[in-house]
Amino acid sequence: MLWAFKGDRPLYLQIIDQIKLRIISGVYPAGTRLPSVRELASEASVNPNTMQKALSELEREHLVFSQRTTGRFITEDEHMIEQVKKSLAEEQILLFFDKMEALGYDREQTLSLVAGSAKEDM
């Protein structure tokens, strides 16, 4: 999975979002060791201090934990990972509804369009 950044938000917040996405999608499975700060920073082409800030925030959120001598690990709490996944999905749904509203659709019309599109894909 490539790192992709946009200029609209602070870099460390975008890193947090991308690491969360990697956790919920299984790229970084529960309980696995993360690459070092320097390795991640090099891979993402960002300053190690920026990566450190993002990882510290993920630790504060308890998605990542540190073990002094062996590095950082993804939480083993599958329930927490599932909650993050649900939260990110709900965020995307709300953004979608906002965009549809900007196009002139109310929620009922939007849901009808989604249902119609889902039937077409079957």
C-alpha cells in the first residue's frame, strides 16, 4: 500500500489515517511489530519527527503500544480495531451524504440511488 498525501491537512494526521487504514485492512495485523520510525519515515518519504508524532498519537489512542527493547506493536484488541473500522466507515458515509446533499439529493433519495446501484451490481 502506497503512502499518499494531500496538502489539505497536516501530514501527521494523514499518516495516522493511513496507518489506521493499514491496521483495519490487515496490512498490519493485530499484535504484529511495526517497522521502526526511521523505516516508516523513509518508506513514506517524511521526516522521522513527523512519523514519531503520528505514532505517539496512535499510542495515545491505544491502537499501538511500545515495548522498550523491541519496538512498537499493533494492539491485540480485535474489538478496538473493529470499533476503529466502524468509526472510519461511518465517517465516510457522512461525507458521502454531505456530498450528495450538495448535489441536491436528500437522504431518502440518496438511499434509493444506493439501493438501485447495489441491485445493478448483483
